[in-house]
Amino acid sequence: MPPRKGQKNRFPLNEYIEIKRNQDALLVSALARDKEFTKKARKLKRLESKAKLVNEDNKNVKEKISVTDNIVDRRTRSPTILGDEGKISGPGRSARRRRLQTLNAAKMLHGATAENMTPAYAGLIAVLNESAPVSVLSDAIIKCAKFTKKVIPKIVKQKINIFEKSQTNFIRSVNILYRGGITSKQKYNSIRSSLTMGLDDAGVKRKHIEFMSNIPVPKLLSYKEVLKKINEIDIGDLHDVGETLCKGLKEEDMVDGKYRDLLKLLLKMAQFYLSANNYRKDKLNWFGKQEGTFKVAIGGDGAPFGKDDQALAWLVSFLNCGQRVCSSAENFLLIGANCSEDCEPVRRYVVLLERQMTEIEGKMFLVEIDGKEKFVSFQFELLPNDMKYLAFLGGELSISASYFSPFADINKKDIANTQENFGSKPQDKWHPWKYSQRLRVAAAVKEKKEEVSKTTLKPATKREKITSFISQKKSRQEFLPLVGKFIDRAKAEPLHLKNNAWQQWNSSILMYSLSRSHLGECESISDVSPNSCFGKYYHTIRFNVKATRLAKKIRKWFAGDRTKNKPLEYRFTGKESRLFCHNFMYIVESLKTDEDQNVHTFKLHVFAYTGLNLRDSVSLFSRISMSSEQVQSLSQVCSNYFRATALFLKSTPTSWTIGHVVPVHAQQLQETLGLGLGINTMEGREAKHVTLAKFTNNAQYNNRWSQVFKHEYISLFWLRENGCDETVYKHTSNVYIPKRCFTHDFCYCGLPKDGNVEKCSFCSQHFQKLVSDCVLQGKTTLEAKEAIK
């Protein structure tokens, strides 16, 4: 059937509907498969919901806090100010409104409720912590009593409790306990109490000291707690002297004591010094060698606890420390025992020590420093001991032998010889002992002893034959040196030399003052005329020189031993030597009398000349740092001192050693180490004896060395490894030549003078030149003989 008219122009609606249905079905099917679209649709729905809630909340907030443009403008003109009591200043009603509005805003912003306001407070504090400047916070909090009296004390008390139990407070407590040795229980508790306790405002009751309201000062650990923790510290292995060195000895010869293994101690010291070298201002001196090459000084001495308490202590130190070697804190205990310094157990220990030194020297060892390994080596450079103990270590006779010097082959007959020299050159009359010669003589002496032992002579006669045999060998060697070849590294020790020299000088002055005084039947110092020579000498010693201990000893001697013709026995210390260096001329000046003749005046100038050159010698040979020019000056003043002493006073082993050995040894050390003879001083070791004596407080006699080693380890290793070390060494201000000697108003000798002249009235006399000429020529000149007739 043909289509109707206009049918071809109609829209195919049915077909369109069918196609649209198929497209919708396909679209729905595709969308269902598109999960990402689904997620985004859900997220969009949630965001629309949240936006609706935020709009409602904003509306509610505005209604709650009633912030209109008018209110904002008014409050800008009158901003909130915090009052002195931590409250908003201004009218009370307005302040309360602002506080409530701020709190309501924080409550709504941070989701707080009436039952749980913590989120609001947390939000406010977080804003202050992140946004407010420190200055604003501190000014605000200090005005709030709740913060200063409750909040801060609560926080700080918790921190204080933690601190008091911490390792830091333990270190702090131990540092107090070991300050200046070791503190007694009573003193420690007194310090602890004084640091933390005080009287209340009424001055009646004791209460904790508070540095803020309700905040007490942190307390040190109690004495009991400190000792308990100290005993838990590992101090390393200690060997018992009685068990290892006294085998086969009689009961009365057994010795109580302890000692460390030498190598372990050296490695521990090396580890400490290499670590300390990173923060100490004065660095270690490697003497041009590889870093880790340590120069060791090792030596012993008796009577570390005083002359009435027999004991022995050997100490080890590193010369790399420089000036610090004179400090007791840089000398470490190796062995300590309740015995004499030359008993059989000590002899056995020295033999053991020599073997260990030989094995250690020249080898390389590894130590760990801050997690890294370093190589170290040790060279035993010096044996700082006095001449008496060097004789024991060298297997020699005592200083009273015919060949008295441990350093040179000089006979007593030549002790006053002013024309010859000591040195290694062929033209020198006296030379250092050769090790090969020591061995030969020791072997010959051994054979001689076997021969003499077969005779029926008395022990005293046998001994005399042995010493005569040694003297005939032109030697002082009796045994093999206990320290082996290390005996050749011994040098003159400055401390004992200066003390003995000034002691002998004072003895000459004392004898002169007595000979120039008419004491009659004086039985005490109070009976002596103050105008007599001796009376003026004593007055000067006590009140001008201020050597009070010496003055006390002179008083006792004058009333006792003097009447028995016994000489004054007083051992000078470094204190007396320094006082005499400063004031010896006042002593000489006090000896002048109106009855003096030329011979007496000349004698006084001899005292002045020897005192002046002794002072200058001490000033130079006690130095650790010394230049080659100073070595030359030392040689001159030492020679002057010896020659004057030999010519006009009495030459002794001490004066001979100063005059001949000291300059040579000083030159050797200056050439090899670039240092002076003061590096070999026992001054730091003598100071260490004082510290060791303090460590024995409240310790049993038989067990005291265990306590001493423990206390020493804690004070020298543990404390310093935990931050209690001195980063800057404090140099001593003590000098041997007083500063006044370099001013216009004083002569170089130390006496006052007119500013327009070069010398004082005493030094200007012609007798001074006479003494100087005699010393220069090494003999008493004819002019001097004529003057003192």
C-alpha cells in the first residue's frame, strides 16, 4: 500500500524511542562498571553534607559569640590585657564575657562538650605553643599563680625526681665526694645538707631550699647510695703483693699491697689521653714522632703517707702531657705496699717490672678511641727518683760510698775539685757509668762474696772487704742493675736537689750564726738576745722568711739536741725552698753585726753569692720548657754555685751534682725532647702522696691499698671520662725569682735599693767581686787572701 501524502516527512518517533532506550541501558551498564565514578559521587555527596553542616555551625557560632562588626571595632580599640594576677584586666563583667566567649569559641571549634572540655583547652594551648612568642608566653605565665605555684612545680618535681636518680646526678655526687682527695662521710653529708637544706623564715626549723615556689633544689645522692654505686664500678684487675711477690719469705717479711699490670695500665692511660686530647686546650706533645707514641716516666718513692708510716708507691706518667706532668692528677699508681722502698718483695717486683718494660718497649698496640682503633707505642724515657733510690734500682752502694754518684765515676777525694769537668768527651775527667762496666763489676763482686763467705771473719769485716773491693774497682756497683739497661736513662731529679741544697745552705748559715753569738747558758730561744747573731737569724726565719715549720723545729732543737751536740735535722720541702729563694738575702743581711771583721764580711758575701747562684740554678733547672740559651745560662750559674761552695763552704754530693751533672742532663733533654730538666721532677709525685694519704681515711691498714686503687681509678679515670676533666691546665703562679728583683726599687739579689743605682749597698761592696774572681779562677786569689787576713 503506498504511503499517504506527507508520510515521508514525519519523525520516526518509535525508532528514536527504541534507540534512546538502548543508549540509556548501555549508559547505565557502563556507569555501574565505573567504580571510580561511584566513589567520586559518594565523596561529592559527603562534601555537600559537610558544607551544609559548616554553614549551620557558622550561623550558630555567630549567634553564640555575638561578634558583630560593631563589637570587633570596639574591642580593637580596647584590646585584652593580662593583669598581674593572671586575669583579664578591666571591668569584671566585661572580663567574664570575653573569657566565656573565648571558651565557647574554643569549645565549638575543637569539639568539646560540657562533660569533656579537654579538647577546648588542648586547642588553646596548641595555638599558644605554636604561635605565641616566647617573650609573650613567659610574661604571661609568670603572672599566673596557678602556673607558677601548681603547674610548673608539679612538672619540675617530676623532672627533679628523675634527675636525682639519673647517672648525671651520680656523677655529680661522686665529683663532690672526690673533690680534693676523698671527703669523709660527715663532710659529704654536711655538703649535701648545705646545698639543699636551710632555715625557714622564722629561723627555727630546717626546710628544703627552694629556687622557686614549691620547687626544691635537686639533692645529691646519699652517702650510702654513692658508695653502693661506686663499689659496682669495675676498676680492673689488681694483683696481690703477698700472694705473688712474697713466696718463700718469713712471716715477718710478708707484705700487704696491690699492683696493676703495667701494660694494661699503659693502654688505659693511652686510651684516656687520646680521648682527652680531643677537648683539652693543651694538646699532647708527640716530640716529632707519630701520634700515639708515648714517652713514659716511671719511678717510686717511700713514705707516701708520711715518715712515720712505712709504705711504698710507684707512679707512672706520660711526658707527652708537658706542664701537666707536675700535677698529681697526671701521675697514676702502679704499685702500693706497706713496706720499705728496698725490701725483698720490692726488689722482686722491680725485676718483674724490668722484664715487662723490655717486652713492651718498641711494640705497637691497638686501643679503641670513639669506636675507631689506633696504634700506640711506649718508650720508657725517664726514671724520676732521688739519688738514694736510684742507687737501689741500679744495684749500687749507698751515696756514702767512695764513689758516691749514681751518674758519674767520681771519687770522694775529688768532690771539691773545681778544675775538672764531667761529660762524655775523652778530655773530661769524669764520665757517666757504662752499662758493660756495671755488669763486669757486679760479676766480680759476686765471686768476691763467694770467696769471703768461706772465711770465718765477722759480718762487719766481711762487709768492709766487699766495699773495699768495689772501691778498688773504681766503681759503686754491687749487684746487677734491677732495672737493667733502663738505669742509663736516669737523670738528676730537680725537687730533691733544690731541697737538699737549700737545707745544706741553711745549715751553714745556722752554724755561722751560732759561732758569732755568745749564748752562754741559754736553754731556750726565749733566753737568746734578739740582738745576737743567732737571735736575728731566728727572727728572720720566723717573721721575714715565714718558714714557720722550720722555726718551730729550730726552737725544739735549740732546747734539746743542740745541748747534745747533735746537728739540726730538718728535711726541707718545696715550700721552704721557695721561701728561701725569695728571701735568702734577708737572712744574710740579718747576720751582720757591729763587731764584724773582714773575714766575717767575706763569709757573708760567700753566703750571698752561693744563695744567689743557687736560686738562679733552681729557677732554670726546675723548668719544663727550656731553650738552648737558657741551658748555657744554667751551666754558668750551676758552676758558680758549686765552685763557691767547694772553695769556701763544704762540697757535698748534692752540690757536686748541681755543678756538674745538672747542666749535662739538662742539655741532653733539651736536645732529645726539647724540654728542660723540670720534666723529670718528682714534684707532682710528692703531691700525689698527699692525695693517696687522703684515700686511706677510714681504711683498714691491711686492706688500705685496695681502697686507694679504687679511689684513684674513680678520680683519675672514671670521673674524667664522664665530663669532670679540666680542659684548660692552670699554670702555677709560683716563681723562684720574685718579681721585685726586676723592679727599679730592688736589687737583683732581692734587697731594696735606690732607684738611681744599679745594685744595693750589700752587692756594691768590693767583697762581692773578690768572691766572684775566686769562683772564676777556681781558687782563692791572693787578693782574697789578703782581704780576709
